[in-house]
Amino acid sequence: MKKCLITGIAGFVGNYLREEVLRQDRTIELHGVQRSGERIRDKKVAKSFHSHELDIRDSMTVSNLIEKIQPDVVYHLAAQPFVPKAILDPWGTLDINVKGTLNILEALRKVGKHVRMVYVSSADVYGKQDPKNMPLREDTIPNPVNPYSASKLSAETYCRQFTAYAQNIEVMIARPFNHIGVGQRLEFVVPNFCSQIASSIKNNESTMMVGDLSSTRDFLDVQDVVRAYTYLAQSGLPGEVYNICSGQEISIQDVLEKIIKIANANVTVKIDPERIRPVETPRLFGDNHKLNKLGWKPEITLDASLSKIYSWINSL
Ligand code: A2R
């Protein structure tokens, strides 16, 4: 029986990845690492995998667990994923994102069994780029501009090095662009807009204040994102980087208008100059040809994804 380990299984993305991995193979022996056991309350979900509570910064515990499981496939998602937190605490971010990844790689190397690992990095490693470089391809030279993306790029480097010299380890590196879905934290742009619009309808307010809406991004539904991770695990090339993106550029303004239409809201959007901050990345979208070549293509449209998210927020 194949053994799979997902780190960060109780997080936003990990939760969807768990579902997708089990949907594709009901017989798989699934293990999940979570830092605290509190996030999965649903008993049926909790029973669907072997849960291991540990901190990936602790090399001994990581090593013992990997020695015990001897996984065939690893999806490494556990991370400190917030840029503002990384700016406040670069050391803590480095510890989790880099040392944590290194602990996993070193434990897999010591076990010696052949393993394929998907390392979930971030499109944020591209950082500050000339808008003319869009859509970003995997061979664009990264230029990280914050401690989060610096830590992700550093961990990517270790993944490539271990793939090169540890005979038993093959790591595929995923660089996801913006992903959205039910359950995402409310501070992210889409749930945030949905929540403001839902409350403007409930409170009969006709004006909504926003910041700069002109920047463009590339959105995928989280279910398409986790499907892409399984494609990398199955047929990605070791040591290679893959953009996980739609390849479609859309302005935040257009996303907001779509949500207003879905909600059938009658709100006027007003730009609040106080909310306008210098945007580091006015345009950000990727080229997904390399991922498409593995057979993946997105299945969920942006409209369908936004509708699901709006209904969820509206029901909270
Ligand atoms: O801190 P917890 O208990 O919420 O667990 C989080 C877990 N995690 C850790 N697990 C073990 N040892 C650690 N030192 C540690 N630090 C964090 O990673 C949580 O379950 C998971 C991250 O989930 P979210 O915060 O919901 O992030 P999301 O959006 O699922 O991102 C997944 C990956 C990350 O590597 C991002 O950098 C990338 O996608 O974009």
C-alpha cells in the first residue's frame, strides 16, 4: 500500500489536498502532520488519516516520524505563510520555512527509501519584476522582496540540492499564484470583498470604501491548485519548478465587480485615498504551459469559485 505524508494537513490548502488525495486513491495510507490537533473537529475527517502532532522545527521528532512512516510521497505544505508576520518575525519564519523543510529533507535522506516530494513554495519568490516580464515563466530570475519569499526561495534551493545529491529523493517545486476557496482566512482579498458586500446588503449600506483596485493578479480555485500538486507528485520532473496558475490576468477591480454581480448588490465603490499604498507588484500573472504539459488544466471557472465563496461568507 502506498504511503503519503502531508505536512500542514489542517491548513486551508492541506484540507483540500487531503480530500483530493483520498478521492484519487481510497486505499492510500495517509499521514498528516499538524502542529496542534485542534483544527480538525469533524470526526469522519479526523478518522480518514493518521494524525501526527509535531513541530517541523524539531529535527528529532521529524526524523523519528519519517523513519516510522517511510512515505512514498510527501506534500510539504506546513509553513509560516503570511508576509506581514514574516516582516515582523523574519527569524521565526526562517526557522519554520527553511529549517523545517531541511529537517524533512534530511530525515528522508537518512531513511534512504525512494520518495517523491512536492514542495509548496510560492509565486511570491518572483518578487519585484518588470511588468514587461509578464506572464512569469519558471525561468524568470526570482527577486524576493520580503522575508517570506526569501525563506521560500531558500527552501527551494535545498530541495533542488537534495534532489541532485540524495539518490532516493525527487522533489518537484510548486509556485502557486493567488488561490481562493471556501475556508480561506477573511483577510485575503476575495473573502474580504465578499464579507464587506454581504454586510453592506444586510445593513442597507450603499457605499463601499476600497483601496487601489488597479493591480492585476492570477487566481485559481484551491481545488484546481491541489489537483495540480497531485500531477506534480505523479509526473513532475525531479528538481523542476512549476507555476501553479491560470495564466489569466485579471484586475482586482474586475474581481470586485464580479462579486457585486454575484451578490446582486447595489453598492457604489468609492476609492479611499487613505487606503492606497504603494503597490510593490502592479501586475502578477504566470505562464502555466509547463504544468499543462503534465496533463493538468483548470476545471473551475473564476465565476464559479467566487459564487461558492460568496455563498459561504453570506451564510456565516
Ligand atoms: O500552526 P498550525 O497548527 O495552524 O499549523 C499550520 C502548519 N504549520 C506547522 N506545522 C508544524 N510545525 C510548524 N512549525 C508549523 N508551522 C505552521 O502549516 C497550518 O496547518 C499549516 C499552514 O496552513 P495555512 O496557514 O492555512 O496556510 P495555507 O494557506 O494552507 O498554505 C499552505 C502552503 C504554505 O506553504 C504557503 O506558504 C503556501 O501554501 O502558499
